[in-house]
Amino acid sequence: MWRLNAVRHKARDRNTAGEEFRLKRREQEREFRQARKDQQLVSKRLIEEDEEEDEGSMDTADSKLWNDQELVELFQGVQHGGEKRTSNLRTLRKALRSPEAQLVVIGLENSMQVLVGLLSGSSAQCQLEATHCVHQLSSSTCARVGAACLPATPYLITYLSGQNAKFTRPNLAVVEAVGFVVAQLLQAKDASEKIIPLVMSSGLTLHLLAALQPHPEYGMGAAIECAWCLHYLACCDKGFEALISQGAVSQCSSLLITLGGAVATGNTEEGIELLIWPLLRCVGNLLAGGALECCGSQLTDSRLLAALCILAQAFLQPHPGLARESLWALNNLTADSSVFSSAVLYLSLVPSLIQLLPFSKGINTMVLQVLANVAYQGTEYCVQLIHSGLLPALCSTLKMADPAVVTLSLEVLCLLLASSSQAAVKFVELGGSVALEAMRYNSQDELRLRASYLLEHHLPASSQS
């Protein structure tokens, strides 16, 4: 198996032409990565409800309008136990889909303590139903309900970090639901001050990492929720350093390689994208938040880059957002890294990336970011990009309507043309100078200046006559 440390191109002396473009681009790219990471920290998401028990009758609990007294009596039935506790919890779970019912329940004395306390009970079904109740409350749009869930955080963390085997195999459905609740709480406004320190000091992250591998009998649910928890921890400055030190980059990357191989061969489970998504975000955020050298020892397998390209291509049509996440992780890997940029060339990934340039929705801009990362490494890298067919592709992207695509295309083109005079001749032969001439009349000042710079400093004078 080829390893990244086997290839380390020495960066050659950079041509000073276009250095201003390079420096500006690097700063913009760093700001972009941090802004995207910050945005993901507040990206709420809800899991689908299990409708299996709700089919058939119309007199279900969520179709009924509950008055306050009925809700009080229902909760008392849950609190007092007995043979009907499970059915009472199931009814309560459905009733809690109503915002009004949520407010009534959180107003009852010790209501959250009762529900959380049932997680450590002897009945697996009661555990599951109680967790669904907490899940309903934690996903509420009402600020009062969300605030009422916060005191339950230490108990939920203790549950997930428990050493008892009964919490990690037969009751993975409970772990899944609790994991979802913790993921919701990790997005609270004061999570970085109150919740994340609790999580990091509890040792929970090691259990989250251990639960990432899907269980053959119980499916991917628990792994998905634990991956989302890791994603939100990775978004926070107080969490990513510890995650890196605990091997999160290595474990998430290894699983992505496995999943990428499964996608490539068509040997996948239904809903596999639900696990890939948070794993991609976790790796992307860890690479964006910490210096790449801190993760270097955990990133020795070049198959990760190939897996990211495979995922971007496979999910381009059904899930373009997931394809974009794959490319974002690839962008963060190659940014300021000669080793990973060399791997992109060594593994012949450039033609696959070029195939993605016609696609919008942020796909082509992310691809151009990656290609710019590679080109930024120096002349040798630019020459190999040219040999991989990038110049004809840039001739096409320069004509696109999206200003962001055109700007990035000009930046990559500047690096390529500065690498050799042969590149300029070939670009003119492809008709690229015509697009630059037309750009001199563009309404955007920056595009006009960039096009004029390239025409005046890098293209043969005869091409402009």
C-alpha cells in the first residue's frame, strides 16, 4: 500500500509573478474554511420519526388535543411505574409532538429527572421510550423547552460513557436516541461554556469514537448519532484539540476509506450517506480548526484522498451537498500541504476532479479550490496539472456565469501561466485569450484587472493583436 511519506516533492523556487494573487488567495481560503466551520456549528438537523407504531388507527396520542390535567395524569402514570409504564411513555412521546404539551411537561416538578432516570432502568423498552421523550423535548423550537433539557446533560453524558456492556450492544437503539439528544444539546448557545467541558472531562469522546463502527445486527443508527456528536465537538475550539489527540482524525478517516471502498463497489447499506455526512464534516472541521501538522501522524494512508473523490462522484446527483462536503475535506487536506498535493497528482485524481467542474451548487468552486492548492505548491505541480488536461477545462470555466468560478479560474490560470512559457502558448492555441479579452469589458473591476494582468504579463503579444 502506497504511503504518503513515500512521496515528498521539493517545492522549486516560485516565480514572483502573480505572488500577490497567491498571498491573497491563501488568506481568503483560510477565512473561508473558518467561516464554513462556524456555520456548521449551528446547522441543526432532525432525524426522521419512527412511524411503525403510528400506522393504522386515527385515535393516536398525537391526533388528540391534550388538556393540562390529562398530561399531568399521564406523567404521573409514568412516574409511578407499574405494568402500564411503557405504554404511558409511548403515549407521552407522541403527545410531546405538540409544543403546548412540551411546555406543560417541563413545568412539572422533576419531569426531566424522571425521564432521564428511566434510562438506567431494567426495561429496555422503557429506556427507549423515555429517550424518545427526551429527544422530542430536545428538538423543540421553543427556547424554554430547550433550556429545561440542559440540566439533563450530565446524566446523558454519564449514560453514554458508562462501562456496562448492556449500554453498548442490545440497547444500541437507546444509545442512538441519547446520542441524538446530546448532539442537539451540543448546539445550544452556551454549549461551549457549559456542555462541551462536561463532555470532554467525562471521557465520553472515546466512547463516541468506539461506537462509530456500524453494528452488523443493529445497523448504523448509533454510529450516525455518535458521529454527529463528534462533528459538533470538532466545530468548537474547546473540543477539537482533544479529539485530535485521541485519534479522531485517524479513526474517522479509516472509516471513510472503508465506506468509500464500499461505495465504489456498490456494496453499501441503505442510508449509508447518513453516516458519511457527519464523518466528512468531522474530518473537515478538525483539519480546518487545527494545524495540519498536528494531524499528520494520523493521516498516512493516501486512500483517504481517493475515497473523498469517489464519494464526491458517487453522490454528485443524489446528494450534491454530500459531494460538496467530500471536496471540502479534500480542500482542507491539500491546503498548504505539499505532501497531500503530491498525492493528488500521484494518484491521478486530477482528471476525476476536472470532470466535476461543469457542476454548480458549490461543486466547481470547491474543485477549483483544491486545484489551486495543488498549483500553489510550485512549478513542478503546475506542469503536472497542465499535463493532466487542466488548461482546456479552465477555458470552459472562464466562460461561466458564476463570478466566484471565474475568479478562482483566473487564480489557477495565473499560477499555471507563470510556470512556463509553453503553458501560455498552449492556452492561446486553445482560444483562451479570447475569453480574457472579453473579460476586459466585464462590469466587475477585479475580473477586469486580473484578465488584463494575465494578458499583459503572461501571454504572447501576438495573441492580443
